[in-house]
Amino acid sequence: MKLTSILMGGALVLAGLGSAAAADVRIHFINCGDDQGGGNAVHTRLIAEWEAANPGYKVDREFVPWGQCQEKSTTLASAGDPPALAYMGSRTLKQLSANDLIIPIDMTDEEKATYAPPILGTITANGKVWGTPIAFSTKALYWNKDLFSAAGLDPESPPKTWDEWLADATAINDKTDAAGMGIAAASFDNTMHQFLNYVYTNGGQVIDSDGNIVFNSPNNVEALQMYADLAKVAEPGPIAYDRGKLRPLFINGQIGMMISGPWERGLIGDVNWGVAPIPVGPHGGPGTLLITDSLAVFKGTGVEEQALSLAKWLTSPEHQLEFEIASGLTPLRDLPGVQALREKDPTWNAFLDAIATGGPEPFVTDYVGLQDTINEAIQSVILGEATPEEAIADAADQLEDYK
């Protein structure tokens, strides 16, 4: 008998699906990133457990670097040779579903209830769920306490408003050898991501709940103006920097502040640092960009049911939290273990408190067009080629083609 597994109440169970296969059926799983880190070790063990419970199936996990993996999965699918399962930024799911390359995820109301509504918003289109969230991040503001002291600022008092933020960054820039703020403005997706933190802390949006483009707003003009103002007291040439390149500057005391995710806490070493909520704009409140990556099940492989079973096994609540802790990611679900994380390490609070008021990554049918358009708007203002009003208005017109 050929076996597959389904998830019931978080447990792996077996169900017969027909005659046994003569040889192991391979399940091609494209995994973004590399095979290093604690999170990979967790998944390696879980995949082995899934294979043991599903004789006749073997998972071939292919690691492909970020920046190439999503394109490879999409290219293979478009050419009629899709992977069975792929680790994708959730922003890709609407485009993949519109092109009929992936299957909707059969997620029960009970399963949906384990996620906060903003997280569900990152994977839902046209009333259907298109991926199982596998990784999640919120962002917060890291500050160098020693540089705050050197600039005459209170090292235990990070900025809470945009006015305070710009004033503190300017003081560090003027009174120390460091730049006040690390700004990402390279032609890469996390430039848009960084900017959306400003949008969401100033009450702005890209797309409203009815699917309308609402990018051209005073809130977003203010957000872009703030980004440009901070760029004046940032590291030289922010156009050359993506978010990952800011970490060495922070470690070496070359920037006083940066926005990033919870993983930085284990990577920035001996810096005398603190982390706090992202400062709020004049027309906003606490917020952050909510980014999820998901496992997408591709059509046309003949093992869709098995791929879905594996996806749900890896992302079940108890397994997901173990993976998140090992990877340094923000937990996707508010489980009892999350409160234990807060109690053990209060630096989690800035990342966890932001979930309820965060905003999703815009869900569009052309995410590359979206990010390129917003990145070009950011760069045009930083380079002095356009005003924030002009850049936002022009971008809003272009975004109509991508929703």
C-alpha cells in the first residue's frame, strides 16, 4: 500500500492511497539559503521523521541561495518541471496562484486560528490560502549605547518618535566619528522592506483592504522624506548598501542605529547595544513590516498530497516554534513557549509587541515590479532626482499595473 501522511491535531498519521510504488518516489524540495544553522538541523530531523512515517517517499532538498531560489522555482514550474515544494517569500504567492502554478492550501479554521490575522493576510488571496508560513520576521531599532553616550545622548533612552530619531542620528553624526543611522537603499528587495517600516509607523499603506493602490498619500510622502533625511546622516553612499551590509558597520561602531530583525541579537557580538520599537511618525503609531516566507506546493508533480503533508508537518505549531528558536526568527504563533522566551530574554519584546499593529508585505501579482518601483522611488529622492511628492505619485501610478 502506498502511504502518505496527514496532520491531525498536530500529529502525523498514515493513510492508504493505493498500490505500493516499486521504488522511492522523490520529492524535490527547493530550500532558500544554505544548509548551515540550527534551523536547518531541526528541519533535517523532521524530514527524516516524515520519511520514516511515509515509506516509499524520499525528500531531495536542494539548497539555493537567496536571490536565486525563488526565480529558479518559478522558472522550473513555468517550464513544466516544477519542484514539489519550495521555500518562497509569501509575496510571490499571488503571482504564482494567478499563473496556476501552485495549489491552494486546505487550511482548517482551527489551523487558521493559530495565526494572528495580519499573518494570514500575507498568504491569502481571493479567499484562498496559498502557502504554509515557514518563517516570519518583524523589525525593531538597534542602537549603540556607547555612541549615544559619546554624542551626549542618554544611552538608555532610544528615540520614540521620528523627531527624536532624526535628532539623535544627527547628534551621533555631528559629535562622533560614526554615522547616525544605517540606511539600505540598494536595488534589492530589502530596501523596499526597510522603507515599509516607515510607512507602517506613519499610518500609511500600499494597498488597502479592498485591493486599491493607496500609495500616493501624505503619510507615505512623509515616510519617504524621513528616509531621505536620515540618509543625510547615514553611512556614505547608502545606494550601495542592502540591509545585510549594515551589520558590519554596526559591529565596528560606524553607525549608531539600524533597523533589523531578531537574528541580529546573536550576530552583533560585543557591541553595547539595545533594541527598541521602531520610532513612530507624526501620523502613525507602533508598527513594523510583517514578512513571512512560506512553503508553496507546486502543481503537476504527481506528489501534491505528499508535498502538502510535508509542508504541514514542518510548520505544525510545535515543530515551527522549535525551528524559529533555532533560527532566531520571530515566532509565528502566540504559543505558551513564546511567553517563556519573553521572560528569559526581554529583548524579544520589541519584535513580538509589534505583531498586532504591523502591516503585511503587499500581496500583488508582480512583486518584482512592486519592489523595483518602490526602490526606484527611494533612490530617486536620496540622489536628489525627485522630491518625495513626485516620487510617491509616480510610483503609485506604476503600481496600478502590478496589483
